[in-house]
Amino acid sequence: MNKVLITNIAKYVGQEIELNGWVANFRSSGKIAFWQIRDGSGFCQAILDVKVLSEEKWQEAQKVTLESSVKIIGVVAKHPKKEEYELQVKDFSFYQIAKEYPISKKDHGPDFLLDNRHLWLRSSHQWAIQRIRNTLILATYEYFNQNNFIKIDSPILTPSACEGTTELFELEYFGDKAYLSQSGQLYLEAAIMAHGKVFDFGPVFRAEKSKTRRHLTEFWMMDAEMAFADLEENMRVQEELVRYMVKSVLEKNMQELAILERDIKPLENILKPFYKITHAEAVKKLHELGSDIKEDDDMGADDETILTKQYDNPIFVTHYPKGVKAFYMKRDPKNDSRVLCADLLAPEGYGEIIGGSQREDNFDELRKRIEEFKPKQSAFSAQGGPASGWEWYLDLRKYGSVPHSGFGFGLERITAWVCGIAHVRETIPFPRTINRLNP
């Protein structure tokens, strides 16, 4: 007898199979009982008929509870009216009859659901989000593999920040200070000199005391770097990657999108070219929309929300003021007050999902940027030159330096946009925020 997953059940119409799963819901109409079964791959209905089961089995079936684990033997049948498949049960046995499940159909507050996250992950809504997240991860690997990138694993423990921030998790490292990584970018810049095009994908950490719907203290980031690539090439790759990711979800996760009641029209727009505007143009447009952003300001979450609600597709915002961006970004040769960078903003109010730039490839210029950056970071020496922990980064500009560019995306932000979810805490299995470390 075939042991079958629900996702493959359509192949076995008319055949007797074994199905293992959990009872996600149940009801009875006297002599027939209906169990909704989930097995991790999908959901299906199992029909128990008193005329088919023995009296002993029928009585045992009355003991069912939510989340009871069960093995079912039955015949696969197509639903008479829907494009669905169900199981006509011939026999079953419980692995365990679950105790009273703490999550009911009534409304629960977010704190209760987060406290019970280990159980809430079983809900159809959370199931759908994690399946889409998985598709986005796989699509990322597929795109890079198809485009001659290799995966390079960057360290999680680092001696310093890669950006001008002190919001790092610090820890003692055998008598020295170390920090949890906020990005693998600098290490990938070393790797491109060996491999040309590389990426990494893993957890990163920010000690930012933010309570917004877009921030977590631990999240998953993909960083990519490319040798011999300028800002335009960088944006082209980002656009191709995001389009590939979203198309993969539309091809593989329509059931999940339906469970989430996601309007897929904005996702289907991904086939159109992305919009491109400069930071100066964005500021002008924001002023027209009522924002008080200044010309040299970075765009905050509110500004991004306002701006992206005006567009039906992702937007590249380019050439930010140098004062609001990281030291390693190359200055615009046409305007030294701007840098060759681009943030990719998702439409529908979701805001930034990717940050990228052309990197400074000139030794003298990068050294100058580091000296300007030095007061913000204890990792630099007080005597004027970069500390030994940063000399390796300058070395990359001494031995065969080339124009190069890169970018990074936050997996949870992309997942939130694709799923149509308001808060990124719903997009990661066990979210970590400033006030949550459990479960």
C-alpha cells in the first residue's frame, strides 16, 4: 500500500492509500464524520462512515480532538463539485489523542499567539506564509546558480560594524570584543576577487530598539556582490532576481496565496519594468504628497509608505545624499554630494526590501572614507590609521582592484510584501524583537 502525501493525492484516485497527519478540524452529522487532515504538504477531507467502519472504530472516532495525530487507510475520491480530493476512510488509528488545544477559533491577541508560536505555526495562515517563504529562498538559490554566482559563507562573529551604526550585539570574545554580524557584505567583497560573483544567505542581527512593523532583531539576509559591475548592472540583477522570485511564488503557491486572500494583481505587475527615480525626485514628490522630508534626509518608513502607495510596481530610488549612506559607497562622479546607490522599494506601502550600491574601488578614496568613519567605530585606532581589523578590507583595493557592486535583501520584508502581511514578525517561524526572546 502506498504511503502518500496530500500534495500528491490526485495521482491516486480510486486507489487505497495510507495517509499520516493531524486532525486540523472535525465535525459530525450523526452517522458520518468529516475530519480535515493536514500532513505538512497540504490539507484534505477524510470521510468516516458508520456503515464502513466497525462499531468499535466508530466509537473510537468519537474521541477525536483538535491536533490528534492519526494514520488513515482509505480510498482517494475526487470531490463531486470542487477541484479537490478526499479520502473515504476504511480504517484508522490514533498515534495520540491530543489534549485540549489552547488555540481555538475565537480571536486571540497577538501576544497570546506569539507566546504560543510553537503551536500557532500549525494554522493554515502561518502554514501558507512559511511555504511562500520557502519558495522565495529556493528561487534565490536557483537564480544565482543559473547566473554563475557561488555561495560564500561569511562569518557571524565580526570585529566591527560594516556600516555607520553602533546598534550591534556585543559579546566577549576571549578577552576581546566581538559583534554579531549585521551583514556579510565586506567579506563577500573579498570573495569576488576570487570568484567574480558571489552571495551569502543567513541570519544577521541588529540591536536597534525599534518597534515598527518592518524590524526584527534577528532576521535573514541575502547579500550579493559582483566584480566588474556598476550601479546599472547592479539594479538589473536585482530586478531580474525579484521578478524570478515572485514568478516562482505565482507558479508554485497559488493555494497558499488563496489561503492568505492575497490580491495577486500587484504581484503579476512584476513582469513590467521597475520604476527608477532619484532621491531628489523622490523628495520633490513626497513634498507634493505632504511630507516634510528635507533634501538631505534619508527616507524613513513613513515616507516610503507614502511614496510606494503611488506605484503599482517596485521602485528604485537612486543617488542618495552621501551623509545618510555607508562609507563604502562610491561617490557620484557627477555630484560628489551623492553616492551611486539604489534602494528598491516594494509597492503597496511596503517600502524598502533591497539596499545596494556601487562600492568604492579606489584605495586612497576608501582610506579617506574610513578616516571619516573612524570616530563612529571603536574598531579604528585613535592614532589616525585604520585598526588592523580593517587593513584587509583596504588590501582589496591594492591588489587588482576592479569596479564592483552589490546589494542585500531582507527575506522577511520580501515575504511580507509577497504574502500581503502587515508585520514582518509573521514571516519568520520564531520572531525575535526587543521584547521577545521566547519561545
